[in-house]
Amino acid sequence: MGYRIDYAVRAGTLRAVVSGKSSLEHAACIARDIAEQANRQSVKQLLIDVRKLLGRVGALGTLLGPQGEMEGCRIAVLDVSDNDPYYVFSENAARMRGRALRYFYDPAAALRWLQTTD
């Protein structure tokens, strides 16, 4: 089984719910697919829900690539709290590139953060 991404746009936020099974090869494809959809929808807020994705290998850096695909977009990642330690690197890398990416396990907190401006 591969992966599936379901998209919905509400109030200017693109929600991408990723489910299924991932591998190292899939991880880059997932990130690229989400970035392409966000660009197509011209959204500035992106909520990526990976709570239903098994065997994932992080590739959030692809969303923050030097090409600037996600420049100016706030990205919130929803995951189970057990995976909290794995997001420190991605959050720090985003900050160093001047990007806004944060991990959450609470969907309401993620949406509140996406709606705020710093």
C-alpha cells in the first residue's frame, strides 16, 4: 500500500491529510505533492496532518527548499505526541531559513497558530 493525500481548503488554509504507508522514496514525493497543491491553491497557511501515516521518514525540508516554493507560507504539522522529538530539527531549519513551520499534536492549537501573525 502506498500513501494518499486528501486536500481541503477552508478560510484560506489548505489542509492536507496524509494516510497510508510511507518510505524514504515516498517522503520526498509527499512533500512535493503538498507543495504543488499549496502553490496551485495560492494559500499562505498549510496544515499537514500525518497522524494516519505509517512508517514515515521525515522530508519536511523539501517544503522549505531553496527554490522558495513555500516562501511566505505558514506550515503547521499535526502528528501524534510520541513523535514530538523528531520535529526539533525541521522547526530549527525552518527558522534558519526565515520560514514558519511548527509541529502540533492539538489540531485547534495548530489552526490558532496558523491564523496569527507574528
